[in-house]
Amino acid sequence: SEERYRDLFQSAPDIIVTVDTKGEIISLNAAFEKLLGWPVSEWLGRPFWEMLHPDDFAKIEASFARSIQGISAPSIEMRVRAQGG
């Protein structure tokens, strides 16, 4: 089932990002590179906040805080920077 999860993660058409409790990126799927132009390797270990549009910080921070507290957070749409800015 781990292999099945990896296949679903990598083949999803939407960008999927996982972060640790400090907000650092621990995994990105292939859609990240395809849609934004950034090599995945450039973002692993970096703070997730660096890729966000500043106007989206508050809603993402609130969702992140709920997740850390064990409260299920809804799916959230946000704006991120493409490689060209």
C-alpha cells in the first residue's frame, strides 16, 4: 500500500506538498515541478512559507495551526510563486 500511495502522490495532477511541524517541506509531487517550473530538489527542506503569496499567509497559518493541534483542516487553495516569479 505504500507503493500505491507513492504512485497516487506522484501522478496527482494537482500540487501536493507535505511539511513537518516547523513548516519545512519534506516532500513534493511531480506536479510541483511541471506546473511551477521549480526543481523539487531546490525546495526540499526549505520553509513552505517562502513559496506562498503574502496575502495567503493568514489562512494557511490558521490551517497549519489546526493541523498541529490534531484538528482536521479543510483542503485549501493558495497562490504560490512559479519559478518566473
